[in-house]
Amino acid sequence: MVADLSLSTIPPSKPHSHTVIFLHENKNFARSAVNRMHEATDGDWQSIIQNYASTRWVFPQAPTGEPLIPSLQSISTGIQHAAHRGEPNWWNNQQGQDPDAARRESDMLPGLRERIKELEKVITNEVNLLGGRWERVILAGIGHGAGMAMATIISLGIPSEEHATNTNTSSERKKPQPLGGFVGISCEMPLHETPSAARRLLFPDSDALPDKEKSNDVWKKTPVLLQYFVNGGQEYLDKGRALRDMLVANGVEDVCWREYEDGRMFMNSPRGVEDVKEFFGDKMDLRPNY
């Protein structure tokens, strides 16, 4: 059974039309990402959250291995979150000093598979709230969170073991469709293989499925916006450009690339926020509705 990730949420103040699922960076908490999303403003000093009153914002919390403090809701902001202790990580970095790359990757895979299934559950729940409209869900993140989100899109729709062995259950539900968009800020991927190779590593059992079950164009047809920063250094920029080029070379149909002078630790303000607004408008016809 797939576990439930704890969530910090900001409910819409107008009728719910879209959902943004945003993944925080490693060694941080969802509530910190909430605060930073409020701090990054556009040219009119409005945060990206303030721009979209009909949008529900969901901030999944990476596990820490420590017990939760009970869920709380802020009376002033409406933000609901569970407090955590420990150091959250989307994937296991404890083997970072291991010189054996294959062993490092092998140690990482079980946790990655678990997180992907948990995030797929979050996405599916939001799609259900929107009446099955996959194109009204936006997946986003920063740093390792962005990489975790991208890995989830790449894997989205791979049938589970239950689906492969029992086609008469609810797993025959409508297959995942392309999402409204993906926004990756300083995206740091957990695996550096091509998307097809990453899918085989993450879910090797999928190779045994019929070809019609293997096919999945969700990650190819979901529009992508990548934001990187010059002050992150040349190696950092080169990794970002390599990711961009790999996505294009592997069939992602719509990849937007933006560079800024500064802002590596979070969204550039105001240009980065304005670019996200433009991306939402161009790709999803999602316009500011204060």
C-alpha cells in the first residue's frame, strides 16, 4: 500500500480551477517553501500565489524518519501543515562518499521508487479534485525537489505490479494524461540516465509488460520551464543545460529555458516570477485572477 505524504496546503479563495504541487529542496521543509513562494514577487509586488486565487497549492513533505507533530492550520493564512523534525531528503544521499557509482545508484533506487509512488498518489488525488482534468495540475519544485518531480513525471503511468497481474480491478482506471506543466528551479536530477533508461532502472518490471502498456507520453507532452542562475557557477549551469538538451533530444515537445543573474536558492524576483506567469498563460491559459 502506498503511504500518504504529509502536505502543507493553501486552499483557493475562488472556485478551484488548477493545482500546483511544489516540492521543496533537500534538507528543508515544505513550510519553508511556502514562505519563499510568498516572498518571490512580480513587477507589481504580488507573489505567484497571490496571482492565482482559483489555484490550490500543495507542498508535499519529504520524509525525515522522525515522528510528526500533529497537523496545524493557520487561522490567518489558511495554510495547513504538519510540523516535522529531522532532516528531510527526497532520496538517500548517505552514500555520497561511496566511490562506487553503481552501488550509490543501487542504494538510492528503493527510496526513489517509494517516493515516486507516493507523489503519483498526490497527483492523482488532485486530478480527482479537478474532475479528472490532468492538464490542470502543474508539478514544480526546486533543487532536489524539482529533480524528484521530474523523475515522477518520467515514471507517471507505468503500470504497477497490481495492474500487471490483475486487469479486472480499479487499476484499469483512465491512464495518466500530460500535466498542465512542469516548473523546475535549479533542477537536480537523482539519476543522470536518459528518461527511458531511468524508467527501466526505477521500474524494471515494466519491461515485461506488453508494448501498449509500456507506452507513456506524459513526460514528452508536458510543457517544461527550467530556471537557472548565472551566480550558481559554470558547472551548475552546464548541468542545467545538459538536462535541457537531454529532454529535447529524447522527445519532450516543449522545453522553455530561462537564465537569471541571481536567485539560485529560490525563484528569481521579479523576472522569474513574471516568466512563470507567462508560462502558465501560454501553456495552460491560466491568467492571474486576484
